[in-house]
Amino acid sequence: MGWQIETLGAGAEAPYRLAAPQLEETVATSESTIESVGGKHPGERLIEYLLHISPWPASPQQLERVAKTPAWRQEIRELVDQGWLIQSHDDAPHDIPPGHFRLADLEG
């Protein structure tokens, strides 16, 4: 799925670690990343995708393809109502382009 993972030893019991704290932007925005998202319902697919590509924002086109419905904005609103910290351009105008959404950075 695009994550850089390093092996810290040899053999089947060797530990692993992520080599980068986030996906590269080109991987996060790729069609293969969108196609890899599972989930039965649009909201499940959207939150899985936003979690996976965080901290990168997702475009309206990406979100519609992930949700597999033109009603993806309603699904985003429902996720926010459920307590998910999803940001838009209104929340972070210098970091998020208009119409895009991302999960809030919980470390900042």
C-alpha cells in the first residue's frame, strides 16, 4: 500500500518498523491507494482512506471515488457528527485547499 517498512534483523521473527512517518504525497493521492480501501459503507471507506493518507488532504474527486457515491459530503458531515476530527479549508486555510478534507493532526 505504499508504506516504507524496514526489517530490523533476519528471520521470520525479525521486528519491523515504519521507515517514514507518513506516506509520500504521490502514493497518498494515487489511484491504487484509493482502490485499496475496503469497507462496506461509504463512511467506513472515507475514514479508512483519511486515516491512511493522513496528514495529506483529499480532493473532492478522491473522496467521491473512495465513497463510491456523489453524497460523500453528507458522509463527511456524519463522520464529524460522530466525533471524527476532520478538517476543511475553513479550519486550516493555509494548509488545506478549498473543497479538500483531511484528518486533524492530533500531535500538533
